[in-house]
Amino acid sequence: MVYRWLRGKRSTGTSGGHEAAHLIDIRQAVKRYESAAGSFTALNGVNLQIDPGDFVAVIGRSGSGKSTLLNIVAGIDRPTSGEVIVGDTAVHLLPERHIAPWRGRTIGVIFQFFQLLPTLTAIENVMLPMDFCHMFTPGERRGRGMRLLEQVDLAEHAHKLPTALSGGQQQRVAIARALANDPPILLADEPTGNLDSRTAEAVFRLFTELVDTGKTIVMVTHDADLADEVGRAVILGDGEVVDDAVNHRPPPVGGG
Amino acid sequence: MIRPRWRKVLRDLWSNKTRTFLVVLSISVGIFAVGTIADTRVMLSRDLSADYAGIRPSSAILFTAPFDDGLVRSLRQMDGVREAEARFTVVLPLKTGPDEWRNLRLEAIDDYDDIRLDKVRPEMGPWPPSVREVLVERASLQLTDANVGDMLTIKLPDGRERALRVAGLTHDLNKVPASFSGTPYGYITFDTLEWLGYPRAFNVLHVLADGDATDEQHVRSVLEQVQRKVEQQGATVRWMWVPEPDTFAADDVLRPMIIVLGVLAFLSLFLGGFLVINTVSALLMQQVRQIGMMKSIGARNGQIMRLYLGMVLVFGLLALFIAIPISSLVAYGVTRYLAGLINFDFAGFRIPLQVLALEIAVGLLVPLAAALYPIASGVRVTVRRALDFYGISGEQFGHSFVDRLLQRIRGRLPRPLLLSLRNTFRRKARLVLTLATLALGGAVFIAVFSVRASLIDTLRQFTAHVNYDVSVNFDGAYGAQLIERKAMYVPGVVAAESWGTSNARRVRPDGSEGSSFELTAPPAGTNMLQPMMVEGHWLGPDDKQAIVLDTDVLKNEPDIRVGDEIVLKTERQETTWRVAGIAQTTLSATFIRIGTGYVNFADLAHAIRSPEPNGRLRIETTQHDAAFQSSVATALQDRYESSGIRTTSITTTSATREAIRYQFNILTVFLSIVATLLGIVGALSLMGTMSMNVHERAREVGVMRAIGASDGTVLKTVVVEGVCIGVLSWPVGALLALPISEVLTTTVGDEFTGAPLTYIFSLSGALFWLVFVVILSALASFLPAWGATRLSVREVLSYE
């Protein structure tokens, strides 16, 4: 219902102030990098609105600005100009000290190379964001971590160190970690880029299941076939949105 | 034109300024410590030797009963005697306040323009002083509470007061520095001496033996002949001081002090090398791909090795630039301070060439030696392996026993803390070197505390076995009963004991005579002295003709054993004594230790054939603080004066203890400075390690921040890791401190106090080091931790 209501709202095209008209609202975002080699524009006036429950694939060539787009949404980077509104938060204005805890609660980040902390076991990696952001009571964290690992079919590997897990397993742990604080948004940067096709398929299936539960996923990918399978594909080229196609995908289960 | 490969070296140095700074600083501390100690030693020994040779030191000084000029003339004619000179010396109370008196040692010199031995040199004012004038030794002026031109009030043995004008200053290198003895020295003419009421006679004889001054046997035989001749002329030799040839008395203390400090300084340099090993290993690990690339385009192992050794050489050179000027300045300051303390003329600032050479050698060689192994093994990597190298190897967690142990710690600990704890053990070789640096630094730190505690306890024992508060020396024998009775009238006096004193020399079985030592004769069964016995037993009332020797006497007569019968020559009488025991030597405020033998009062009286041997009164007071002891001393002085009893000196035990404490403090301050330097090297090493860890784990920090870790969390994670290393180093350091403390305490005891100290392992020092190392570790890891919070998440995650 909420999903439909928000989609309906998007169709009105209004978004006054920082109200949550869209879950993610990027307005005229420009990101320019200055270096000794000169100025490089990674994003050039990008406008993009994403609503709750969207599964968006961002595709484009290398250097097209895909990762920069994810970074400004996650508050990892700030736009040179323009606005980035996530929920009711103006991320581009968020003071530096507030960004990390906000990100921890609002956004789950999934990386291409999994980026699990090598000295922590799978379950400990999953519990880490809860510790950082003081989510759930300390007593609840382990149980929640185990449930998340069960969700990604890795409960039996909970006490293994990352080095004892395969790439696919590590990525699933990374997804469980991204879900730890129950964030509404998951940002995934080439999540299947380092996996074989079967494992990539499994991870993708997990993403679709998460979208079906109401999560919003923005996924950067090179894989055009994968992009076809998500609800919406945003194509970036030279820092600009060159195409924003809504794919006809079955509505989420229970989505009415 | 710099070749590209050397450009790479310079840019590598410049690109990580923090790393370069830490390594350079760490090496600098070592060079600084070594340079300062070496520089101080060279300047000290040169200036001191030159200054000391300039006074024409005598072979021996004999303190005798009064004699006349004829003896001096005949000694000068004697075979084996190159020179002889006589003076008269007396100790008199000097008024330093309304009711305050201090001993002043006055020395009468016959001809100021013809001082032949142990020369006293003019420093300021007339030369010689006029009648009723005194020249004060420059280093002791402040003890007189007067300035040049002021009047000094002295009290004569008969109670009359006389005023002497301070006409100027002298420099007498041969006296125990006033800062140690607490006694000011004054120089007068014989006319002034006569005006004070003393006869025109001598009681001190300075003798220089002919021939090789370092030939101890020859010098001894000459001195024995001199002694015989003096005594044949009727002047009893009370004691004879034979200094080590060509060596300034204070050098006995300075030399071992410099050696101990030097060893610690080299240790700090050595530990600085550990950071070089860690840094170079980390650098090579980071540059494995670069090494592979260089090899793929034709570089040979030797060329790459030279490249990295060149980098280490630059570390050393930079460290030398920092350390040489600072160490020279500090050495100058230290030498100046020591010059003032032991009263010699310091020739001024200079950088001795051999010290410069030493600094350059150690500054370049130690880092190179440290880096050689990591570089040699690092550049051996094959091109294929180097180019295939992905990420950082050797850091895989989970394989070792420790890792598995740490993996079991789960559940109760929060994940950030778990992360810090496990991160601590990720780079084990680096951890070991860092721990070793911190642990050795800590061990020395605790050892210095132990030395301090041992010194304090030895001082406490000194107080414990010396149960008297005031000592009075008399100018002649007045009868024990009389002086004791007079003392008991003084308010605050609980007990008074008259002790006999004399001097003795051992007559060895081969007929030769040993050095003079003091004979102290308390009444049998005294409670005022309880020496610490090393062997045998203390004198009991039933011990007849028994003697207890202290360890200083044993140093000169090492063949003596408990139970032996020895022959002593006292006041021309030879008597046989049974050695009942060996006692620990008591602490002394001066460098000069002549040794003491303890006998019962009655036995001494019998030995010197005098029912009332020259005495020293020991007094116990109702209160034992310095002020009370001092007030009783003044009251005693007045009491004896009014009774016509002449005293030569009155000293309080508190004053002696304070003088000893002052010397101990100097020693512990120097040791503490070097220990602190070691602590700094440890902290720099930890800081370097943490910087490397953060640098290598930048991506992990990025991930942590990406999943919600705040600046504070990142900071805490890194600082806790540093503190973990610090805390881990503590038990190792405390364990290492056990043997180091014992060795250092024994060395300090043997070399500085002439006797082993009561060894105490300082638990408070160990606890203090724990607190200190936690703070130090937190501070040392704060900078790298802060650096970690500054890492941009985007940058650290972008280079996949």
C-alpha cells in the first residue's frame, strides 16, 4: 500500500522542501573532482527519484558516474552542487559527524569485494553495524544476526572467519550485514561482479526477495542482462542520466 | 640530475611524511642519547683531567699530630719523595644565622706563591689574604651565607667568636665538592691562624712520590717510609689518604655513572632499530608489485636492495641532522651542570670529533643493520609472485594458535572491542618487535624505580642502624664521663655515649702496611649503632680484642676472613685483633671512603695505652627531625663552650642523610631521563606500528564507516588496539625488569655507594609503568587513530 501510495505521489512530480515525497530524491546533482590532471565531472546535473520498494539497476560504462551516484546517496561523498534527499534527510547538508550513524541505520552497503572484516567471524561481521549504531539491545543482536544468516542460508557458517568462506558465501554474509540494522535502502556496488554466474544468480534472487519484503535496492552493475530483470534501469553516460526505463516486472508479492 | 630510482626513494619518503618523521625521530632519540652521553664523557674527562693535572696532585695526604717546618724540609730531601708540603687545617663552627652554625674547614697555607702540591688557585680577590681575612672556596661560598666583602663569624674552641673578612675566592679541586660534603672551605695565612689562637705548626702533610705515580707498590713503599719518618719525628699519623693516581676523586663516581647511562643510551638506539625493521618490512610489503615491476624491466636484486638501503640511509642522515645539534647542546648543559657540581673549570662548548664520528657511525650503521634482513628477504620475491600479489599477505587471521584462541572470545565482548583485540595480533612479527621495544623500555623504567627504591631503603636502613641524632667531635680528650654528663643537661638529650676514635693500619703478614682506616670504639653493648652484618657477628660485651671490619676495609685487605687474627698499628702500637665479623659499610656524604673498623671502647683504650681515647660523642634526642636535632646541636655547642670544652665539629644525622639523599637524587634524575628516552622510543615505535596498521587497513576502516561506524568508534577501535599492545607489553616488561633491576641496583650500589644496596623490586614502579604505558599507548595511537577518522570512505573503497 505504502509502495503504491508513494509511487502515486511520485507521479504528481511534487517534492516541496525536504519532505519524503520519494525515498531517494536526487536533484540537479553535480559532482566535480579537481586534480592535477584537471577537472573531472563525474555527475553532471543528475535528477533521479527512487521510491520505496524500487529495485533500480544503475548501469553505464566505467567512469560514467555510477559509483559516484551511489556514494552521494550513501553520504560517502557530497555533491559539488545539487541536493540529495533520502527519506526526510538532506544528506548533502548532513554534518559530517552525523553521517556515519545515519548511514548505518538508513542504508545497507554491499561491495563488489564483500569487504568483510577478516578478524571477525560471519556472525560478528553481521552484528557489527548493530554495535556501531546501538540498534537493538545487546542481548537481541546475536539472535538477529543468526536470523539474518539463516535468511541468507549461512547459519551453519556463522562462526567461520571470512577466509573460510567462498566468495558467494562472503557476499551473502555481506548482504546479511547490510540488513543488520533493518535499513529501508540497500546500495550495492557491482555485488555480483566478483562472483561466478551461478552464485551471482543466487545473490540476485536474494535481492529480489528483499525487494519483495519492501526494501529498496539500488544496484550498480555492468551486466545489462541483470539490469533487464530489475524493476527499473537507469543508464548513466558521462555523468548524466541517458535513460530511465521502468521494466515490466511482476508486482511484489502482497503488493496488491 | 637525480636518477629516477633515487627520485623514487625521495618521493617514497616524502609521500608518507608521518612514517618518515616517526622513523627519523626514533633513530634520532637513540643517536641523541648515545651522543649526549659520549659527548659529556669526552668533555668531562678532558677538562677534568686537564684541570686535575694542573693542581699537581699529591700521592698521599697525611693527617697528623702537629709538627714543624723541619720535618717538611727533611722529607723533601728523602729518597723517593719528589715533593712535600705542609699545611694546618682546623674545623670551626661558622655562624650562618642567628642560632645557626655550620662547620667551616679552615686551611692555613704558609706561602701562597709557592704552593707545590694540591694547588689551591686564586679565583678572585687578593693573593694571599691579609691577616684576619679569609679566601673562600668558590663552590662553597653559598654555604657560608656570605658574599665577598662580608664578615664571617667563627667560634673558637674556647667559645670566643672571631670575625674574618671574606677577601676573595679560591678554587680547590682537591676538596670534596661543597655540594656533597656540605662543608665550606676557607683559606687563611699562618698570621691569621696565630691570631685565632693556634700555634704556628702543621698537621697536614701532602707528599708526592718520585718515579712512576701509577706504580702502586712503589708509591706504597715510599709512603710507608714517609710515615715512619713522620712518626719518628713524634707526629702521630692519624690517617693517610692515598688517592688513585691521576684520577680525580669524583671520577670514581662519574665514570660508572657514564657507563651505566651509556649502556642504556645504546639500548635506546638498538630499540629504535626495531621501528626501522617494522617500517621497512611494511614498506616492502606495500611495494611488492613495484618490486616485481622493477624486476620485470631489468632491475637486479642488488640494485633494488641499494634503492631501499639508500632510503634507510636517508632516514639515518635526517636523524643525524636532528640529533647532533641537540645532543651537543644538551651535553654542553649537562657538562656545565656537572662542572658546577664537582667544581672544575669547564672549557666550554665544542663538538669532539670522535663523538661526531661515533654519532655518524651509529646513526647510519644501526638503521642499515636493522633494515638489511627485511630488505634482503623482501627483494627476493619473484616477478611472477610480485605481479600476482593481491592485497596484503601475511596478515591472514585465523591460522595461528593465538588467532584460534582469540576467535573463542566471543559473546560477551562488544564487536568493536573484539575487533581491536584481534587486530592487535594480525601482524605478529611487527607486534613482537613493538612489544619488545615497549617491554624493554618498561623494564628499564621499572629498574630505575627499583634502584630508587633500593637507594631509599638503604638510606632508611642507614637511619635504622644509626640510632644517634647528633655527633660531637672534640679537640682533645676530656674524659667520657665529663662530656656525657654535660650533654645530659641539655634539654632534648635522651642518651649520650662517648665513643673512642683512632686510626689504624694493618700490618700484613709480610710486614708491609695497608691504608689507614678509622677505628671507632663505641661502649660495649651500645644500642646507638647496629651495623648490617655481612658475615660473622656484631661486637658483644664479651668480645675481647675483637674487631668488626666494614666492607671498605675489605676492599683494600681482601684476604681477611672472619676468625682471622690481624695485626693493627694504632698510634705506633701494634696489637693483635680477632676479626669477629664483616659489616656493611655505612653511607657517606663524600666520595672518600677510607673504611672503618669497630672495636669495643675498652679495647681501644688498652690498644693505644690511653684510658680516655680521643672521643666523639653520640647523642640520642627525644625527637628526630632535622630542626630538633639542629637545635640540640646548638644547645650542646653552648653548653660545652661555657664549660671550657673545645669541640671541633657538631653534625646532625639529618644533615648527613640529606647530603646523601641529594647525591642519590642526582643519580636517579639522570637514570630517569634515560629511562624516559627509552619510553619515548617505545611510544614512537608503537606510533609507527599503529600508523602502519591503519595505513594497511584503510579499506577496512572505510568499510566500518560505510556500515555506520562513527569517527568516535573508529578512533576508539584504533586507540584500544594500541592500548592492548601497551598492556600486553607490561607483564613482559615487568618480568624483564626483575633481572635488569637487580643488575642495575647492584652496579649502582657497588659503584656509587661502595656497598651493595638493599635490593628492592619496585612494585609501585611496575604499577606506575602500567598506568604510564596505558597513557603512552593511548597517546601514541591517537595520532594514527585520528588519521583513520580522516580517511575518506570514497577514496579507500574506490581502488578495487
